[in-house]
Amino acid sequence: MAVTQRIGVVGLGAMGSGIAQVAIEAGFDVVGREVADDLARAATERIGHFLTRKVEKGQRSPEERDAALARLSTTTDLGTLGDCDLVIEAVVEELEPKRALFSELEAICRADAVLATNTSALSVTEIAAATRSPERVVGMHFFNPAPLMPLVEVVRAELSSDEAVETALEVVERLGKVPVSCHDTPGFVVNRVLIPLLNDCVRVLDEARVTPESLDAAMTNGAGWPMGPCTLVDLVGIDVHVHASEALYEKLREPRMAPPPRLVAMRNAGLLGRKTGRGFYSYE
């Protein structure tokens, strides 16, 4: 198995830039691809900002920050990723754009390169089916925010090769993350458990007639959760949670997977949580 050193990250939004940051801090060379120069510059500035914060907190030296940033390059040309050992896709969470991208990546990347999707709820097998070499496609599901969350689910699709899975697991360990290997099933491990559980929590708000503050207090003090469910959904994003719930319900048709009407109404009203300043709670 060849040693992975050069990683491509397609999509430098919150997830993609977080993955890129983790990779350059771990010593990998990273090529980040965005669709426009201004988006690429914004991502580079965001990563630089977070690394500077680490310097200010004494977690990194200025030299380590500068060396990490020197390992990052950005591009708008997908062809620049042709020499990467591993490419991680972190674009919009919709099946067809991902399938189209993987079809393009297959034609661009070396035959021995592993292609990974960061999807949280879509089928890795269906994404891989857009290529003629599905054996080199795996899932690498980072959790948000990637620099802080230790877990990465490494997902074996129906036709993933042992070598591709082993490459992904080895990279996750070199990133300093905790890899959990699983097979391709709706929601993988964490979301399969967490999404219906959070949906149940939201339904309890109405059925038990409690406030978000009371529900969060109940789950943190009674069940030992580190963060209450309403605070957590606000952090994840109401729209993100509803989208993932809908994807799981479409696959499984289990009532608990369907997003509660209250969350759908909040999504439709633009009450998306922390990122819009209002969700279950208000944020400055």
C-alpha cells in the first residue's frame, strides 16, 4: 500500500476547510479546490485565522503555523488534483452533484488514487456507482467541526476494495482522529442512532410541554449528555438536520427518521440555529 502524502479536498466550505486544516496540521500536502477564487481565498484566510488562534492559545508555535499553511495550496481547476494520493469530496449534500463530481475525478486522478466522500447521510455505494472503478471509492465522514471532533467514520461501500479502506483508515489515524470502520448503511453509525433520537427529543418538547431550556437541562443532568438536544441541533443547523432526516426517512421509511413538523417549520422560516442567530435559542 503506497504511503499517502498529497490529499485533495474538493469544496472548501465549513467542512472542507476544516478537513484541509486537520490535514496540513498533520503534515500532509493539501490541494483545496473551490469553484471561484474568492471562495478559495476566504477558505485560506479562515484556516489561517484558526491556526493563529492556536498560536495565541499556546497550542502551536508561529513556525508550526507557517509550515502548515505552506503545505496548503488552492485552485479552481479540478485537474490540479490529478497527482493526489487521496481526494476527499466535501461539496453540497446532494446525490447527483456528488455523482457527477466522482465521474470527473475518476478521469482526472491517478488509477491508484483513493476517492472519498464526506457525505453524512447519502449512500456511498450510489456515489461510487457513478464511476467505472467503484473499488477505489470509500466514505470518510468527518464530524463538524472537523478540527475539534475526533471521530471519522470510514465507510465501506458495496464494491470498496480492502486496500482503499485500509488507506482511509491509515490516513485517519495519521490525522490524529479516531476511525470507526463500518459498512454502507443509511446514516452509518452515529447518525443512524442520533437523528431519530434528536427527532424524539423535539417531539417531546410539544408532547411534554417543556421549554427548550428544560429539555436540555433534563438530558444533560438526567442522561449525562454533554450538550442538550436543542443546543446541539442549533449548533448542527436546523436545515442540515432536516435534510439528513429526510434522506434517512426516504431510505428506511421509519417514522422516527422523519423530521418533526416543528423542525421543518423552523427550517422554512429561516430559523436555522447558530448560523442565522436564531433557532431554539437566540445568539448574538
